[in-house]
Amino acid sequence: MAGGLVGLLDDVAALAKLAAASIDDVGAAAGRASAKAAGVVVDDTAVTPAYVQGLTADRELPIIKRIAKGSLRNKLLFIIPVALVLSEVAPLLVEIILMMGGTFLCFEGAEKVYHKLRGGEHDHDVASVLQGPEAEEATIAGAVRTDLILSAEIMVISLKEVLDEGLAQRAIILVVVALFITVAVYGVVALIVKMDDIGLSLAQRSSASSQRVGRGMVTGMPILLQWLTIIGTAAMLWVGGHILLVGTHELGWDGLYDIVHDLEESVADVSGFGGVLSWLVNTGLSAVVGIVVGSVVIAVVSRFHRTKPAAAH
């Protein structure tokens, strides 16, 4: 009896160790998958504050909370189940969908650059932010629709990193990524949109240092949003171009991938800086691919828009 109890305890201990190792594996895989989606995450973070511009301060956080719930619902109820099914029955299709998402990222990034160079403004389509329940509902619906595209890109990029895992492991990892990214993005968004209120509160205190910090926060918010947009644009071009480079390699078209790989290898042996230089070469060339592909898509889309009215006659 005692021997059986000892054996049982040993089995429980072994299972506990296995569970702990599995948790570590899930955490590591989720972290790796989340990092690959960084470009879209930065863009999502830069875009979302626009949805609450013009609203009263007391409505900002409730609306962000509802958008965050919609984003999580998009990921858990729609995107992850479809992505998991595709990864089981047609894994090659996941690569193709990922490349389509990469092309869209290139297009979005190149379009931002194009409009910036032309001196115009380009923003994601957002609903009216006029006061009132109907306008708030329209704002939330528009934000959740836009989030569906960004979230799909994030989750497919993440899925690509864990295709070698079992189905259950894949599902757990994607759920962890979905929860982590949603909390991180909308937590940062909430902090950004309340930065001016926090700064204003500090600026009204009697302490001179608090006043300086408060004024700095108020004046710094537009600069922060501008830099987020710049970083998000660069990240979209880099990530989109990298997805296309790796995707063509996975599909057996190695020409461009081999060129980039050879250039990486040529600087990898530089003493003390090889790793950094290799990363810079890969990132820079991926961004070049992104801007070229994005520009081609812009040209095609523009031509389509120009010919569409003529075709209607």
C-alpha cells in the first residue's frame, strides 16, 4: 500500500513537472509568436486612439473597453478557429494567406509614405466621433471592423511560428497570444488617450516639478502619436517585406531570398557587430521589398480606380 502511494506521488510529481514544462513551452512559443507580429501591433496601437478623438473625456475609456472586447471576440470566436482548421487541413494555405496579409501590410505602409510625401493625410477609415449614442455605436463598430483585419494578420503571423506544434498546443498558444496582445495594445491605448488628462491634472498641482511633468505630458502626446505612426509604418514595411521574402522561400522561389541571405552572411563575420549588421541588412532589405511591393499595389489600385468609372459607361 505504501509502495503504491509512493508510486502515485511519483507519478503526480512527474505530471506536475511535465505540466510546468508545457507552460514554459507555451509561454516561450507565445512570446516568439507575439514578437513576429510586432509590426501590426504597433500599427494597431497607433491607429486606435483616433477613434476617441472628439469625444468627452468620460466616454474615452468605456469606448476603448468596448473596442477591446470586440477585438478579443474577433480573435477568439472567428479568427483562431478558422486559422486552426486551415492549419490542419491546408497548411500551405496558411502560408498563402500570410503572404496576402504581408502584401496588405506593404500596401498600407507604402500608402502612408505616399500620402506623407504628397503632403496629404491618410488615416484608417473611422466612424464619426460626434457626441451621442448613435455616433458612439458607429465609432465602436468601425473600430471593431478595422481591428478584424489587423487581428487576422497578427494571429496568422503568430500561427505561422507554431505550425510545428500539436493542434491543442497551437490553440493554447494562440489564445495566450490573443489575450496578451489585446491587453497590451488596449492598455497602452488607454494610457495614451488619458495622457493629456493626467498631464493636465499634474500641471494644476502646486509642485513646480509636477507642473513641469504635466505640461510635458500634454505637449508630448501629439509627438508620441506622430512617432508611433512613423514606427508603425516602418514596422509594416519591414514585417510585410520579410513575410514575402520568407514566403517565397517556403514556396520554392529562392532567388530573392538567396540574395538577401547571401548579403546577411557577408557581414555576419564582422568582429563584434556581425549579428547587428546581419539584422540591419535583413531588416533594411525587407523594408525595400515592402516599399517596392506596396508601391506596385498602389499603382494597380490607382489604375483600377481610374478605369472603373470608364468601365461603368
